[in-house]
Amino acid sequence: MTNNAPEFQHGSDVALLNGEFVDVFSLLGMHASDDGKSLTVRCFLRGAVSVEVICHKTSRKLASLTKCNDAGLFSGKIGRRVKPFLYKLRVQYPLSTVDIIDPYQFDSLLTADELYLFGEGAQQQAYRFLGANWRECQGVKGVLFCVWAPNAKRVSLIGDFNHWDGAVNVMRQHLANGIWEIFVPNVTAGAYYKFEVIDANGLCIERADPYAKAMQAAPGNASVVSSAEQHVWQDKQWLAARSKQVWHQAPMSIYEVHLASWRRQGDDGTQYLDYAELTQQLIPYTVDMGFTHLQLMPVSEYPFDGSWGYQPVGLYAPTYRFGDMNGLKTFIDACHQAGIAVLLDWVPAHFPKDPHGLCKFDGSSLYEHHDPRQGEHPDWDTLIYNYERGEVQSYLLSNACYWLEEFHFDGLRLDAVSSMLYLDYSREAGQWLPNVNGGRENLAAISFLQNLNQRIYQRFPGVCMIAEESTAWPGVSHVIDKPLAQSQSIGTDGQHNLGFGFKWNMGWMNDSLGYLQRDPIHRQHHHHEFSFSLVYQYTEQFILALSHDEVVHGKGSLLHKIPGDDWQKFATLRAYYGFMWGHPGKKLLFMGDEFAQRNEWNHDASLDWHLLQYAPHTGMQAWVKDLNTLYKSSSALWLKDCDSSGFSWLDCDNATSSIFSFMRHGAIEDSPLVFIVNMTPEVHHGFRIGLADSRDVVEKLNSDSAFYGGSDVGNQGGICAEESPYQGMPYSALVTVPPLACLVIGKA
């Protein structure tokens, strides 16, 4: 408690009434009186008729305070006491009497270490003191509200618990680091609140809490005090096993899901599934389809549905759309118990300009660069984080840790990493500022990403850090040999390595989909588009991703990218999936692609599940399921994804027939698998293929099987191998290659 505070002086009462008195803790609350023989209690309670001071411990009345003016200022002395004690204020209003535990009697609850690490950009748990956090102080339960606003003249907590009056809960200012705080007893879970900020120009603005763990839906957009109830996790065994997992040498088949449109319900089909319903429906479906991972598109609160979560305002608040934070934790817990890992799409590259969000948070460019040449994304009309500020680094680093620590996510996929790396990203000459060395690299962002990955992998063994990076930046998924200092230039000694675990293979995606869209008769002239990815396959640790981005904005569904009639479309897509599952690299498929959704993805509606009443769609679904089954059971398809010894071409030059044949190799005790992919409608009889073994060779999968909706051309399961060397292999066989199909051959 602060001692030796002044009595009300001329002007101080007026400033307090107007919410302009900043050092309010020196004035309100309990303080030693000037005579040194008593205590003085002061409070501001608008509309109060009378106020009594009650001992919290004994419930005895100790004093009646004098009303200093009609606005609600009260003051009085407690004689024969010099040591402050815990008290309540019994406040009589015209129609009621209430007891209030005065928030101005509590000292700061922040520690020097917390504040130091926050300013240094090394704080990994800022969410535990910034925002709204449940606390117990001197046996009193309440909520610690805390916000960073260094350029504000005054910050007040406003909410439905103080009638949104900015003069009631003016916060304590920490001048050294720009943080404001107040501990408010008896706040209830679910209470709405914001911060009222007086900026440097005297303008009063309202802001949502950047660290809020729950938020109100638009148009209110208030922050919400989250429940104090904690989820009791049941995934200890999962986390222990995960900590020893090496995902580069394990199967990863990822199902990317937009929770708002995977499936909807209600008579009009507009109602979201909540987490309990998603647990009952999405998890069993994912398990049945054989996927190993779920990847959730962003779940941080976002006001605009059409952003799909990629323009988050509440980075710490799970969106209200599917339930509360404990509902999300229960869902992830259930995934783990079902053997499914859960990845989160995370957005540290930019944020929107919504007035209740981070934009000019305290009236100044706090989270973003002031100069639009550094602080604005021209493509998305969003703002770029100022990665040079330690407090912004701590905000983002803590957020990454928050989702992994508090929600047990198994990894993060970082959106739009390319936009973070380059200062001239999507800009013309004169629209950007070079770095200190005259280059185009964003040195602060690179340093942040390196720091992020190093800390995350150290703190959370077994998680995955994944980059969506669309350029040829070297070393995205390489170990950081030497972290980059912001004053250094990009060199060739490993300073540019970013330290991610995986990178999306955007080159493979672009080339292969481009090839897919060509008429089969023309594919022979673009043969290299399908095979070129193997030239650079081992430069990074790749994930082959067919994400939501490939089926929106007029691009059409995967099925309708393909020319020809319906039969050709389905056959080609099955062959393509076969090629993808055989290609080195982990797999990612966007929801709906597994059953060949016909329409382009619509975020405002459910997937077209009714299509599964038709055989071609159920056939596609069965094909993906069987690919996943073979994938998980065959080390040849995942053990050496990042090792060139795991893949060998049998023939990559058969452009005339548009046939690709290759072999995948795994553990010594596991036999290799041979893939033959025919991208034309022509059937090939007596097609010779090299084999590593002659014993018990079978056709393990055939995408042209009638079971998958094909024409049932093939080898009836059996392959007759001969001791006739071919394609560098000691054995070979004559096989029938179906039209627009993928064959997988291996030991029974």
C-alpha cells in the first residue's frame, strides 16, 4: 500500500472525476495520514449516498467516510491505526447497499522478472500476467487486468462491472515499461470489458484486450473474462510419446479443416458444430480415413467470417463460434486419445485494422511500424508487426507458447512466412525501405523466426513448426547454425537458416496442378512439370500440401481443374493422389478433396456431403482411405522422406506415354514399393517394369479398380516377376498399366 499520499488538493478532485488523474493509487485507497497516528481512506464511487469502512477480517465497521462532493468522492480517517489492513467499503446507493473490496488497497502484483523479459522480447508466458488473469491476493479472489500502452496518458478498465465508466477503475502505471494494471476483486467469469485509453493528444479511445482469452462477437467486440475452471487433461501418455517422436521419420498425413464449414447443421444448414459435436463427428471421421494429423485453420478470434481466421483481432482468444476455451481443450484431448495429432494455423505475419484491435493501440503505432512502407501490407490492407520491438516479440512468442502449452496443440503452421522475410514483398520500387545493409531482407523478422523456432523446439519436444514459404529462401527447414543479429547482413554461413521443421512444397503444388489441368494429349510436352520437384526435393524437409488456397477465389475444385468428361476427371484425380502419396514428403489434403468435392469451397456452407450417395465420390473417398492405410503401414513411404536413398526413378523420361515409374525405399527389413503413374487414357499391355525382388510380388493398389470407380483394368492382383534385369533392377515383370491410373506394386 502506498504511504504519505496527499489529501485532496485543488484540481486533483476534478481530474479524478474526469478520469484524468493518472497516479490514482497515490490518492485513493488506504494511506498513512499526515499526523502519523491514523489511516486515511479515500474512494470515488459515482452515485453513492454514503460509504462505511468495514474490516474484512472481523466485518466490524471502523469508520464512516465524509462525502467530499456530489460526484462521489469520499474521504475519512481511521484513528489509532497506523498499519494498513484489508478492508471493504459498504456503499449505500439510493436503491441498494453493496459491499465492495476496494481495488486501490492492493500493491502491484507484477514481478520485475516478468516485466524485464517482456521488454527484452524473451517473455514466453506474457499471457499469465497481461490480459485478464485470475489471482488471489491476501486471501481475496479477483482478476488482474494488465495492458501494455506506453504512450497513453491514462488507461482505465471499463466493463459491465463498473457501468463502463472510465473514472471508476483507473489503472496503475508502470512508467519504466509502459504497462498498466489493476486487481479487481469479485469479477465474475463472462464479464465484458475493454480498456479506455487517453492517448498523447488527449483523445479517448476504447480498445479490446490484446491478451484476452475470450471475446464477444461483433458488433460488441468486447473482451471477456474467461472461466477460472481448468480442463483436466487426459493425454499425459500422448505427450510423453510425442516428446520422443521424430516426425521426419514418421508418417504424417494431414487433414486440413475449416471448422466453420466442414459440416453444418440445423434446418437451414447454417449452424456451426460445437466442440462436443466436432468430437463426435470429425474425430471418428479423421480416424476412419486414416489421417494422422488434423490441421485447424486459424481459431483465434476474427470479426469477419470471410477472412477464414487469417485476420485475427484476438490472437489469444479461441473464437466463440464453436464454444469456449475448455471446449477446444476437450476436443484436442479427445483427438490425442484417438491417436490424432492436432496442428494450428497461426498468423504472426500481419493483423487487421479493426478499430477495437491493435491498430494504433494507445494512439501511436505500437504493434505496427509507423511508416506504411514497413507497416502495411498492400495486398491485404493489413498491418505488419514491428518485429524490432521486444514487447511485440514477447507478444508473438508468448502466443505461440500459449497454444502449445495451454491447449496442447502438436505444432504450428505459420501463414505467409514469405511476406515476413522480404521488405519489398508485393511492393514496387520506392514503396519499401531497405535494411541497414541496403538489402531487401527483413532482418528483424528473420531474427524473430529463428528465436521462435529455437525456443519452441527446446520447450516442446516433439512438436512441428511448419512454414508456408513460397520463395526459394534457402534453409527454411534447416538447423540454425548461427542466429542472425539484426545488424548483420545475410551470408552463406547458416545465418539465413530459419529452423522450421517443415516447409510446404509450393513449387510441387504449382507445377503438378498446372500439369493436371492440361489435356492428356498435351501432357507429353510438359512431362518435366510432374517430375521437376524431385530435382530439389532434398533441399528442404517438405510437406506436399493441397490446401484450401487451391480451391477458392475462382480456382475451382481439384476435380474441375481437370479436363475431360466425368470419368476422366475422377480417374485423373485418383492417379494424381497416388502420385502424391508415392512422392517423398509428408501429405496434406484440404477437407472435401478426399471425396472430390465438385464445387469450389464455400466458407459459408457445409461441404457437399450429399455427394457420397454417388459411386464416383465414395470411390474417391475409399481410394484416399486405402492410400493412407498403405502409407502408415509402409516405412518406404515416410522413413526416408528427407534422404535421397528413399527414392529412385525407374523411368522419369517416358514423356511419349506420360508414364512415371519410381521406387520408394524404407527400413532394411521392409520391401520397397514400385509406383507406376499413367497420366493418359491409353491402356498399356506388356509394360515392363524393374523390380528389386521376384518373390510374392503383388499389385497392392490399383486406382482403376472398380471398387474406386475405375474401369477395372489391371493385373488381378498378381505380378509374375522374371529374373530379367531392367531399369537397374535385378528383376522385372510385364504388367498391364490401366488408363489414367496409379499402380502400386510390392511384396505381399
